[in-house]
Amino acid sequence: MKTYDDILIDKLENGVCCITLNRPEARNALRTQLLAELSDAFNTLNFDDSIRCVVLTGGEKVFAAGADVAEMASMGMMGIMQDERPKYWASIAAFPKPVIAAVNGYALGGGCELTMHADIIIAGSNAQFGQPEINLGIIPGAGGTQRLIRTVGKALASKMILTGEFINADTALSAGLVAEITQPESCIDRAIELAQKIAQKAPLAVQQVKAALNKSYETSLSDGLNFEREAFVMLAGTDDRNEGLAAFLEKRKPEFNGK
Ligand code: CAA
């Protein structure tokens, strides 16, 4: 796999790849180059059958402090209108394999929005989530107003986005934004542990689960149930489904091959 400047790619054992945002001097601010690299990495991992789950982290100190404010300040309205960044965000959102965000320290603005592109968020006890764009005279630009409200509800999302106040890991857990809290130094390891567990499951079923869960965010219950039913029927034609059922009946561990 190729190497990048703003992100580090670490292919681990057992079907997991760890992507680390790597601009510590700017608190991992998401400049366009970083987003382009992230999008390219996800596109590459999409076609890499050896990778079944991705861990996304900023390391032990900070997840990401949002869009690069210096870069944004140099762009006028035309620049923002013609910006290539929405294209990169869209390809991150469209990545079909599960992503687990391991979040330590600040996840602000675009950083908080990036965590919400993950399927599962594991937070270090030092994590802080916020949408402070209002303090800059702007609003969230990568889905914050839409995804946060669907995740934590109107009351907390409105408070966070209108005041710019951060929430800590405990509040994020009780609000349903994060799935688990760990010690900061254990956060990435715990995310990898969960990713390795997911990577052992049948890949096509895992991807259909992700698609169905995401579908529930943007459709009616009846359309969502139809989507789930179609996915369920489609999976009935896979080798892995036959293997999973046979392995259970034969009291052995299944061997899934993604077919
Ligand atoms: N963009 C560019 N540079 C940033 C940055 C950002 N978002 N956040 C931090 N940096 C830089 C600082 O300018 C500073 O650089 P210098 O050393 O060259 O001065 C360096 O990172 C360290 O920052 P601080 O000294 O401020 O570090 P801190 O630990 O005291 O504070 C922080 C950390 C709370 C994250 C603070 O830096 C901060 O508030 N950052 C901005 C957060 C923000 O407003 N994010 C929203 C951006 S807009 C957005 O994201 C829009 C969108 O939806 C897509």
C-alpha cells in the first residue's frame, strides 16, 4: 500500500488496517491534502480483500481539531463553492467496510464530523467532542448539523452547535455518540481488538449490516425494513451463509471466505 504525508497506514494482522491522522503540529487539522489522502486510502482499502475492518485514530493526544482554519481563511465564497472537499467526505462516507474511530483528546468541528463517519466510536477518557464552528462565524460543513442531531438528539446537538460547547467522554457515552470509554492509552488497542473481532465475521454480511444500519438514518421504517429484507435474501445466496449455518450445526468454527 502506498504511503502518504498526512496519514499513516498500518496494515495489522487479522484483516485490520489502522489509519492514523498525522499532523500533530496542527492538532491533526483536516487540510484538503489530508482529506484527499484519507479518501484515497479508503478507496484503496475498499478493493483490498485482505482488509475487513478499519481503525481510524489521531493517536493518544488528539483526534482532530477540525478543518484547517488557516486554509479555510484563504478561500472565498467561490473557492468554497468549487471546493473538492465534499467529494472526499462523500467517499469516506461511502466506504462499505466497518470503521472504528479511536478518539483521544479533541474531536472538534470536522474532527467530530469525521468520528461520526465511523460505525463505532471508542473514546479515551480524555476525549472531547464539539462543533465550535459557530465561534468562527460559520456552521458545520461536513454533516455536523445532520449527523449529530440523529445521534445524540435535538437537545444536546442544538446546545453543542449553537454554543460551541464541548462534551466529554462520559456525556458522549450517555448521549449515545460513543460506544465505550477506555483509558487513553488503551483506546487504540481496544478499537483494534473490536476490529479484529468484526474481521472474523462473514465480510458480505458485515457490509450488509453496515449498509442497513446507515440506511436507517435516512429512510422510513418500511423502506428500511424492505432494505433489510432484500439484504437478508441476497445473503442467502452466499457461500458464507452456508458455511456459517453448517459450522454451527457441525459444532465447529466457521471459515468465511467473503463469497
Ligand atoms: N486549523 C489549523 N491549525 C490549527 C487548528 C485548526 N483547526 N487547530 C489547532 N491548530 C494549530 C494552532 O494554530 C497551533 O499552531 P501554532 O503552534 O503554529 O500556533 C497548533 O495547532 C496548536 O494549537 P493550540 O496552541 O491552539 O493548541 P491547544 O492544545 O491550546 O488547543 C484546540 C487545541 C482546542 C484544538 C485549539 O487549537 C482550537 O480551538 N482549534 C480550533 C478548533 C476549531 O475551531 N475547529 C473547527 C474548525 S472549522 C470546521 O471544522 C468546519 C467543518 O465543519 C468542516
